[in-house]
Amino acid sequence: MRVLATAGHVDHGKSTLLRALTGMEPDRHEEERRRGLTLDLGFVWTRLAGDHLAFVDVPGHERFVPTMLAGVGPVPAVLFVVAADQGWQPQSAEHLAVLDALGVRHAVLAVTRSDLADPAPVRAAALGHLAATSLGPVPSVAVSAVTGAGLDDLRARLALLADRLPAPDPVADVRLWLDRAFTVRGHGTVVTGTLGAGTLRVGDRLVTADGTAALRVRGLQSLREERTAVGAVARVAVNVHGPGDGTLRRGQVLLTPDRWLCAEVTDVRITGEPADGLPRCLTLHIGTAAVPVTVRPLGADTARLTLRRGLPLRVGDRAVLREPGGGRTPRGVTVLDVRPPRLSRRGAGRARAAELDTMTGRPDPAAELRRRKLVRRAELRAMGVPAPGDPVAGDWLADPAHWAELRDRLVARAGEHARAHPLDPGLPTETARRLLGLPDRALVDALAAGLPRLRADRGRLHPADGPGPALPAPVQAAVDALRRDLAQAPFRAPEAGRLAELGLDRRALAAAAAGGTLLRIADGIVLLPGADAAAAAVLRALPQPFTLSEARRALDTTRRVAVPLLEFLDARGHTERVDEQRRRCRTDPVIGEDAVNGDGRESNPPARDPRAPRF
């Protein structure tokens, strides 16, 4: 199916022509038929060259231009009508200005009432007007709905036009602008619209733009036939059910869930008039919606629009800005950005105008990522921009240059923290996130992963290059004293009293362990680096398996130390439990997961200090 809209001055025979082409009555209301005047949108169709061609008939009176905009907004092509006995008229010009503003490129000109006047002069003038707009040169036919002259030629031209229309994307996200909403007894709410892209199926879930209504598709009709699925382009009637279905009306929109952004502020390019010459308050027309907006000029042809209610917009969308009452020629709008930055600093508007000058309205994934630096892939897709590459973490995309800069900054911040906090040298991941201004901790983990200049340990980041920050002199002296104690009795970890006597609290011990001068076995239990390997060597000399008591005696230590030491050796893969009472040494010791960092290095590496004793 292909869908066209009519356009043209009031009383130029648009509805009469459609009756002759389709055999159907486009005027749905009794008052329209009584007055011979189209007041609302009408919908008819016919079959041409094996395919259906549907028409949205629009009113031509100046009072109903908003209704006309609702009819042509979702439609890609138009049947433009001019009467031979009246010629080009004011609403002919306004309708053409609307089509030009929307960027419509496909049309057929029908010069009606050719039985009442010579159509040639009117045809030539109309073609000249159309050629100066986005429509360009178009085919034209002189017709008479009364005599039937030219109707076959018009059908042939319309069939050719339908064949040349761009093919819709059947898997695109659905955005169905509603042009009617009514209730059918026994079925509930039914809405109609022109499906421009995507596919609707019975059972689908749809949402309104503001997210206040989540609806289920109970039934579908296209051209009055029941369907289980309808693909674009098509006129559809959708029976929907769910909370809020009774509030639907023309101008609202039904969407594929989680695929659209509801934009309340958008930056646009305006055609036809300098942006600074526009009134502050205008109406934005897109699809069937008409929403008041506040205009803030930015550049010569760019502006920021603040919408009274949010709309599902995407980069590249075409819309119309119109002054209520039609005092000015409608202006075309191309959406450039549906998630623009705030303009809160002095000079931000000028800088933004310069940035908008580089944007074309065609989705540019690399440029969009470069501007945003970090963005979720789903959000970028909802803006109408394909993802330019793979995520760096979760669903997050990052500009490569910005990502490299973040890595350098992360290394620098970790070094600064280590120097400023020698007793607490590891930079917490959450602190790193705040310092870098990142929205997600997963990004910090991704930045640190594979960085040889950083070592991750228990949610903290340590500089990996060099010996690490020096301990304060009093702490270093206390650690040296503790090391001398352990050199005499390598597996007799100092008691809490001895640690207090030396002034070594938990922070000091953690700093010494992070610097490699002590090995932390458990909370309050520290030995010399390499003590784990030495203990494993002692235990291998025992008859296997062995008990805790046997291990304690062999290591010449206390139960307070032996229990956490054996658990530490278990975690490192040196030993393993046989049963509740006994352990044995592994013949193929491995590094356990609990002792390995996310970067593959051990949390407590073997002795690196040349002063460490050999056991």
C-alpha cells in the first residue's frame, strides 16, 4: 500500500476527484456532505497496478490549516489540486508552503474542472509554483470529475508515483501519529493513523509519548479488512486496550516501548526566515501533533525550541513552525538534536550556534559520539542515530579520544591519591567515578581493566609503576621493628598489644601491605611477604593429610594465626581440605580466585622487598 494526501484551495474539487477515482465518499460527516465543504480528514482508497493506493483528504479552507497539517504530516506524497476555472489561490500557496516546509518531494498535480475552463494557463502557473519548492518538477494531468476526462491518465501517473516512493523499513520502531480516536461497542477504543515505518501486530505493546498509557493491540484493520499484522506504509485502525485508552485523541502518538525519547527541548534548523525574526511563541506541527513552543534563536538559521509537552522526536525529523492564525508563512524545521546541552554559562549560546552550524540533520554516529563523549547505546539509537561501534562497558559508548583522556586522568588521580594518603593509598572506585564525572562505576572498572599503570585490589586502584608511596617515617620505623620481630619467629604474627605498642593501626597495616612490606593474612594478622610460600613448604614436609594441630606445631605458631593462615593457603591453592578435620598440600598449587585481582595479578603478590628473609 501507498498513502497520499490531497492539498489545494477550498472548493477546488479535491473530494469530488477522490470520489471519481475511488468510488468512495471521503466526507464522513453529514454536515460536510450537506455543505459541500470538507471540515475534517477523510480516508478513501483504490487499487492501482495491483497495489492499494490510499488517500487522506484534507480540508482546504484557511480555518482548517491545522487539520490539513495533521493530514499531510505523516504522509510522504501528495495529490495537489488546482481548479482550471479559479487558478492559483491563497490556500494553494499556503498548502504548498506547508509541503515545502515538510520537505515533501513526491507529488502529482491535478488541474480539475477542465470541462469548465482551459486548463493550460493554470497548469503552467501551478507547475511553476511547485517547481520552486521541495517538490520540484512534477507530472500533471488535466481532469474532469464530471465527464471523466483525464482520470485514466491520472491513475497511471499516480501508479508511477507510488512505485517511486521510498521503500519503508518494516523493522523500524513504530511511531503511529493518531488522526482519529473513537469507541466501538463491544471492542473499546479504536485509533487510526498512517503507519509510515515498522510493523504492527496483534498482541504488540505500545506506549504513549509521555509514558502515561501502556496499551495492548487487541485487533488490527487495514482498508476495513481484519489483519494479524500490518506493515508500513499503510492506513491502519488499531483496537487498543489498557489504562488510559479512553484519553487518546488526535495529535497523540503510539510508540514501540523503550525505543523513543520524549523531547521537551530540541535544537533545530529553520528554513525560510532568519531565526531571530521569528515570534517568540509559535506552534510546532509534526505528524498529527500541534504543540505550542517557545523559540530561542541561536544562530542565523538555528534555534532552540522548548515544547509545552514532550514529543518523540529524532534527528532528521521534518516539522513545521506556524504562527497561530496563519499570519506568517509556515517555516520548515529540521531536528538537529533531541538531547541538547543546557545553556547556562555566558557565551554558551554562541558556542552552541557554532556547533549547530556543523550539523546537517542527517544522523552522523561518529560526530554525535564525539559531541556527547559518553552515551548509552540505547539512548543514541532512540535519538535516531545508529551506534558507531561496540560499548566500552555495559551499554555505554565512548568517543575514543575522550576514553583515552579518561584513562590518563584516572592514572593521574590514583597517583595523586596515593601520594596524598600514604596510609590509605588505594583510590576507591566510587571516588574515582566522582572525580572523573562519570555516570556509572562500571566505566571506572572498564577504564582500569588492562591498564598496566594501575592495579585493582578490593575496590581500590593503586598505581602499579614504581615502589609506591613512601610510608611516613614513624610508620616506617614501626613496620621495620615489626619485620625484625617476624624475622625471629616468621609465623608468630604480633598480638594486638604489640601492634598498639608500635602504633600500627588498621590503616597503617593496610598501607604497609599495599606497599609490599607486610603480608596481610586476615584482619589484624600480618606476616612477612613470602610467608605463605614458606608455610606451604613446611607443611609439605608433614605426613599427608595433616590436622590443624599438626600444622600449628610444625609452624611454631598459635591457633589464632594458624586458622586464618591455613584458610589463606586454601584460597591460594597451596592446600585443600580432605574433611572437616584434615587438610593436605596440593601437588599442583594454583592461585585461587579470592587472591587474584580483576587484572589477573595477585592481590598479595610474593615478596618484592629484597630485605625480606628467606625461609
